[in-house]
Amino acid sequence: MSLLDDVARRDGWRCWVCDEPVDADRSVNDPRGPSVDSRTADRKAKVVERLAHRACNTRKGAVKVVVAWPDRLRVVEPAPLVTVAERLERKGGRELVARCPSRRDAQEAADWLVDRFSRLVPGLPVTASVEAGGGQYLVALAVHRR
């Protein structure tokens, strides 16, 4: 078993950057093929290697990675998720990550965030909450360590 196979199986054959499926049958030289992204710059990271498409892995070396919020979510001032993930992984605690016009929109965003963070930072115990405030709904992420 290779490192690529181990990392890909653990990550469910999904790219950590774009969250799209990675085709195991594509060549590792194909832009949509599998590659292992090593997080050597962040020594405190719990997960050192993650699966990425070859193109996503190459592109992130040239520019800071941006994990996009889906267009279907109605959020105002969404937080940069890679920065939030790094901070929560390092320090724990709680962060407000978006404002939404309705409770339903906020709950949809909260559900998406918990699912996305399960792949963005595997093993980090993230929960999301929705709070009313000032005629809008705030979405917060929290890490509860034991």
C-alpha cells in the first residue's frame, strides 16, 4: 500500500482544496489526478498529508488556498475558511464565521460547515451553532477538546 493510497482512502478520495472527487484511475501527472499535499509549513497540524488534485496542489503553492463557500448558501461576510481552520486547529475555541438573513439560511450554512470541516481538518471536533442577533442570524464554529 502506498502513501497516496493510504491518504486517499482516509480522505474518501476527495480533494481537500476544492472538495471535488479525485479519480483514482487518472494518472498522477493529469491535472485532475491524485497527489499528496504535505503540510510541512504547519508543524502543529494534526494531519500532515492530505489528498489533492494535482492542479489544486500545484496552484496552492503559488497562491494562498481559498476554500470557496458554495453559491447556494446565503451568507454575508463569510470568513476565510482556511484561516478559520488553522486558528481553530491551533487554539480551539469559537469563531463567528458568517451572518445570514434567515434562521433557515444560517442552519444550512452551519450544516455545510460541519460537513466541509470534516474533510478540511479531519479529526478536529468542530460543531456549529446559529444565534439570533440584530435582525440576522450568526453562524459560529467551535472546537471542543477533551
